[in-house]
Amino acid sequence: ASILRQNVPSGEVIVCDDGSSEDMGVVREGFPASGTCRLVWSRTEQCQGAQVARNRGLALARGELVIFMDSDDVLTDGGLMPLLQALSENSQLDYAYAKVIQTDAQLKPFTNNSVVGAPFTAAPVDVAGYHWHTMGAVYRKIYLEKVGAWNEALTGSQDWEYQARVKLAGGRGQFVDAMVGFWRHHGGSRVGAKAFRPDYVQSVMLACDVIVKLALQTGRCDRALRRRLAKKLILHALEWGANGHPGERQQCLAQAAQTVVSDPL
């Protein structure tokens, strides 16, 4: 509903149903039969993960511009317009990104540090920053072909790793000081769950490895970036240890040390 309220002149909504148990027929029946927005439906019977669903949607996309949204994300009214305008006014931009606000399940904003979205610098250390949420950016589809697919080996930190590759692909982005949507947090199992998950921590370790190697290949790796990634790995090593995984703790510490002092290539 929030997508349809954007009043985009033309476009398509690609729904990638990742083996859900919900009655999605209600959603399909409620989609306007006429209008400028085209509905594309893709379903897998088994849950394969958000990153797989996003790649499936990207492969189906026919438009020039792409935004990724999870099922519980909500766009503000007119939230896409500032991003679309920035891309329309500057053909040299490869993507534009803005702010989202973190909310509870009822879309009530949290009081502290609830806004995600800020400009980043050309400094390599910012490659590993989190400067926009998954739904907070609009990309030119042709640029995403250069960035590559979402990493299907990751079960966590997918958007962080993808964002790093967006930055390292050499394109030009622009921060737009506008609120594009609401990022809902709720209980239960989800991609961003805070409970300890071994697969999530392994995923972060893999993401760190991918980022530092690509940063080296593109000449964007320096001491500050290495230290930032190593600090993240050390925190997760402590998490491994606190949850009774001494072998994984040592592996994570070794990766942190390698990230700082040696060339991972």
C-alpha cells in the first residue's frame, strides 16, 4: 500500500514470496487491476533467504531504477520522490540514498538513535560504515550489474556487505536529506535478530573477508579500514567465546589478526 501511494508515473512491484505461510492471495487480489504500476509475482515453496529473493527480483526487474524493500518496510508518503528527483536531475549519479526511521511493530519511532542514513566520505574506512538501510537507496539497475548479485552465502549482515560493494564498485552516490521510510523492528525470527546465532556470526566473518579483499583489489584498503573490520571481528570472537564456541573464537581472532597485519590476498 505504501508503494502504491508514491504516485510514481510508471513502475512495477516485484513480490518475491520466499516460501511464506501467509495468505498472499489477499495481497494479490488487493492490487489494482488497472493503473501505471505493474505487479510481478514470484514464489518459491521453500524459504531460501532474503538475499536469494532479492536476486530473483532483480533478475525479473525491467525498469531503469531499483529499490529493495523487505515485507515489513513501509515507505513514507512521497518518500521516493526526493530520491527519484535527484537521479532525474543528475544523470551521472548511480544511486541516491536517504534516511529511514526505526520503529516498533506499530510504526512508532524509537526515541534514541532511531534514524539511519548519513553521507559518507571517500575515506576507505567509510567502506565498512552503515550509511543507509536496505530500503533507503534507489539504484540505477545498470550500476547494480557492476556491483554484482547479493551474496547468497550470507545469512546476516547482507545489506552491510552489499553496501560496501556498492561503494567499492566506483559509482557515484548522493545523500538526500529526506525521510524515505519506516524500518520496523519486532519480535520473532528475522534477518536482523539480536539473539546469538552461529550462522549469523559466520556470515559476518565471511562478509569481512569479502570486503577487505575487494578493498585491496580496488585500492581502497588502508590501516583505518583494516582496524575497523578487525574490531568488528574481535567483538564477534568474544561473542563466540561467551556462547561456548572456543574453536570458532580462535578462528575469528586469527582472522582479525590477519586483517590487520597481513595481505589477505
